[in-house]
Amino acid sequence: MRRREFIALLGGVAIIRPVPARAQQPAVPVIGFLGAVSLDGYTERMRAFRQGLKEAGYVEGENVRIEYRWAENQLDRLPALAADLVRRRVAVIFANGGTAPAIAAKAATTEIPVVFAIPEDPTKLGLVANLARPGGNLTGVNFFFGELVSKRLELLRELVPAMNRVAVFVNPKNPVRAEVQAREADSAGRTLGLQVQVHHPGTVPEINMAFTMLARERPDALLITPDPFFLVRRAQLVTLAARHAIPTSFSGRDFVEAGGLMGYGPNINDAFHQAGVYTGRVLKGAMPADLPVLQSTRFELIINAQTALMLGLEIPPTLLARADEVIE
């Protein structure tokens, strides 16, 4: 074929070139987030969790997605929410907001890894075989809330020396924790020679009604037990405690920064940060059975000096010396 004829032929025929196969993009892993309440009140905790994920190499919206499931303090919804995450085949479930989400996640799957952040001993709850070698598909962080009731009552009486009668709030919507905390409060009260009256507000109106009752009974002080619902309602609790001039002890920093008198407990943001790191390690292939349950070692005593002044309380020097922070 002559050169001129060959050029003409090329002009009338489309040249077909092989198209290289597009490299298959790896699927972005999905974390199933199982929470007991709602995002309100969890902003700092979520920031800490995401920071832990980032340190493990994962950034939400870039190389990992998070499917959020909030129970809105309706803990009976947790089994269905956990089952939904299992159906979606998430890579790992992060269960938080008390023991109920972890229990629901454990019941929903024996295959998908679960990282928890809980206040009670996970061995007593049957979540893990032991702390050093969990042995199943669950591991996480234990931050000791229930065991601190006695210590918090001791600190409260140090700030309110005349305290003899103390009211205690537990959340009836979280019956397992409520029972433990009520028992702890009753036992600590007997040891300290205090009269303890347990109240069970589990909704916004019930909190209002409980304070109306306190206004009639006039206890010397109030102890709010740690619970995700109370954290979400901290503004309401702090406002009503101030309105009725009741010295009140809370479970941590969030309440005191909102105007509460005092708080003592583990650093929950640190626990969520550690849980984020663990979640990232699981995404990279670590087995929960081989990751020991972490236990919080950072505890904080926070006092609001302005609230103490408003209540006419003088903070003892010994208490000031032990406080990790005094909010002026």
C-alpha cells in the first residue's frame, strides 16, 4: 500500500486505543457510633474522640466515615440501633454514654469489633473476660464513675460541714446504673453518718418536679450522679440548684463550667481520646481480644468559687489546695 493511500485510510477510521482499567478505589471504612443520648453536651467529647482517631491516622470525612445513632435517652432503642449498624456492616462500633450501649452492641454482634467507653467494670458486666486480655470482640476504656460516690460525698461535706441530709439524683431510664449508684450512695451515706434520699428524675419535667420537692424538704446538699442524660440537661440542673440555693456536687468539669458548685470525677475527654486511638487501631487491623481495657488515671476536682460565694460557703484551704482548678 502506498503512503498516500495509508494516510487516507487513517483519516476515515477511528483509531482505537486500549483504555487502561481504572484502579479500584479502596472503600472508606465506616465507624458505627452508638450513643445513649444526643450530640448536645458531647461536643468536647467528640472533639477528643476525633483527635484520637487522627493520631491513629484517620480523619472523618477524608479517609473514614462515621454513622451516628443516638438513643435520645430512650435506652430501649439501643438494641435496634445496634442491630441497624450491624446490618450496615460497619467496620467497628464505638459504644458510649454508659454501659447500655456497650451491652446492646455485644448482644448485636460477635464479629464486628466494638470499642466502648464505660463507667463500670466491664468484667463484672460480662463484656470482657478480663482487663488485660479481653478475649472477644470488645475492648475499650473504663473510667470509674460508680466507685466515686463515697469520695464525692466526702468532698461535698468538706465544703458543706453542716451537711447531714443529702438528696441524690439517679436516672431511672438507665436502671442498671441507677441501681448501682443508689446502692453506692446509701452505703456511703451510712458510713459517713448521712441521711440519703434518692430521687429518680428521668425526664425534663421530672427534674423540675424533683427540685420542687427539694424546695419543700430542704436537704443540706444535693449529689447528681453521673449519667449522660444529666450531662445533656446540665444547664437546667445548674440553674435550678442555684435558684433553690442547694449546694450541689456534680460528676465533672462540664457542670462546674456551666455554673455548678463542684465536680469530681475522671477526665472523660481523655477517655474519649483514648477510645478514638483504640478505634483507629482496630481499623488498622488490631483485634479487640488483644487490646487491654484501659483504665482512667486522671481525676479532677473542680470548684466554682463564684457559686460558693453566692451560696455563702467558704472554701476550706485544704480543699483549695487539692483542687485541680478553681473557677473564679
